[in-house]
Amino acid sequence: MIEKKWLEQGFIDEPIPEKTDIKAEIRRMCQEKNALIMAHYYTEGVIQELADFVGDSLALAQKAATTDADIIVMCGVHFMGETNKILCPEKTVLIPDLNASCSLAESCPADEFEQFVKAHPGHTVISYVNTTAGTKAVTDVVVTSSNAKQIVDALPKDTPIIFGPDWNLGNYINGLTGRKMVLWNGACHVHEKFSVEKILQLKKEHPTAKILAHPECKGPVINIADKVGSTAALLKYSIVDEAQEFIVATESGILNEMKKSAPQKTFIPAPPDDSTCACNECNYMKLITLSKLYNCLKYEWPTIEVQPELARKAIKPIHKMLEISKQLGL
Ligand code: 13P
Ligand code: SF4
């Protein structure tokens, strides 16, 4: 029975009996229920270690579209689970804490975005995957940071485009492609905070370090980066590049996989501009904890639900993204 208190708070905090081997129990429940745990690179290391699949937003959507699991447990933020549910309406999609939102998705309310779209007739609407189902429903093609440039490039040069909600990503792609996409003014509260001054100070202390930046960062940070890319692209670069030190301007959870993949290299999290803390964390991703994951699998709740009519509209631009990505070999 799902308690009223849990419904109100959006997660289950039932105490786990002492001496429970939580990780072993989670794995046992996954096997018993044919459940697949997917995690984003920004979640806690312990969650990534337990997951069946860890990836960036594009890889997580691609995996959801092909898995034969009966239950998908999305250890990430709500829009990622919602994308999974839209792609797999017949499956149970769980998220350990319904409060795991995303400031970018929140910066683009569907009704306001719809008005914006209406104010620009004749434009192709491109939305970043970090959006709600409602925003996707008024979108022509969804993109992630792994495929945004290639998808924009694939459209005829004279196509007028609206891009939302991340202004920094849109502005970066305008620069790369020479387009003049109309940009929605949204931002990620984590990536906006990286400080160029502090990164340059770190660079002085580590002159051979390469700077890695996610395209959600502001222009001045992107301009000093040696590599700009999605979480998966930054990870790959850190493995194959000859540099031994990297200053990483994205959410610090990615350092877990970077250190694991190249243990001989040094990874330094880029600091935000407004605190004494050394790294920049996404408070939403960090809501996903081991005990919430355990209870979520045990009770098969919280589930992510999407109204069928909304899902019917939102699936089209997601399918379009997956199709184009496949054609482009991404
Ligand atoms: P990626 O698509 O690069 O994994 O990014 C997701 C995200 O939320 C970045 O803040
Ligand atoms: Fe959203 Fe930013 Fe968190 Fe990514 S890091 S999930 S864009 S709030």
C-alpha cells in the first residue's frame, strides 16, 4: 500500500531493516521483476555503479526504446523518465523521487512555449530533450547535446528555426552552424554558474590541463574550452586525449566515470562563481539515493505517467530525433 505521506512527498522514506545488504537486494529485485536500472552520469557514484546502463540523455532514450525489460527505473531527472514512458507506454517506468526536476525543463512552461511558437509562424521547432512532455508536444524535432548540431545541420539552410529552451546551447549552435535560430531564454542553474575567472586560475595552477565544457555553459566558458560536448562526448575525449589533467566544467557526477575510465589521469571539477564549494552539483540528480531506489523497486512506485493524448503528440519529435540520429550513425 502506498502511504498518503509518500504520495504527498513524492518518494518513499520507509526505513530499511538493519543488516539489509541494500545493493544485493536491489540487484535481486531487478532480476525477480525483470527491471532495468538506467542512470545518468550526474547521479551519485553508488547509483551509477549499481545501474545496468549509464549514459547521456541520448543514450538513455536509445536504450529505453530497445529494452525488453518490464520495468525501467530511471535514476536521473523527471524529463528522462517521461521520455522513457512516452517511448514505452506499456512498461512501468519508475523514478526514485518525483521531485527530481530540471531547471531547464522548468524554465520552459508548455503553455508559454506554445505562445512563443505561435508568435513565429512558419518556423521549425527544435526542443532540447530537457523539456516536459507538454513542451515536446509543440515541437517538431527533439535534440540532445549529442546530436543538436548535426540535426540542425540536416535541415535545409534557409529553414527558419525556433530553438528552446537552453539559450546557451542554442547560441553555441548558432555560432557553429551560422544559423540565426530564434532562441528561448532558458538556462540550467548548474551550468550557468561556472566561473571563467576561477577556471582560468585553475588553468594557471595546472598549465597542461585541458578544459572540458558542456554546451549548457555560458559563452565565455565555452570560448576557453578545449572540448565542448555532451557528457558522453566529454567522457570519450578525456579517455582518448593525450592530456593527463582535465578541468571539467559540467556537473561533477561525471568525474566518477572519468576517473574509472582513466584512473591514471587527474580530473579537476570547475568551481561555480558564487560559493566556496569546489564543484558544481545538480541538486535534482542528487535526490536519487540508494534507499529511495531500494524502496522504489520494492513498492514499484513512484511511477511516471503521461496522458495518452499528450504522449501521442510528444512521441513524434522524439521518434524524429531517434530516426535522424540513426541515419547519422549517432
Ligand atoms: P547530456 O545529454 O550531455 O547527458 O546532458 C544532460 C543534462 O542534463 C546536462 O545538464
Ligand atoms: Fe537539468 Fe541542469 Fe540538472 Fe542537467 S544539470 S538535469 S540541465 S538542472
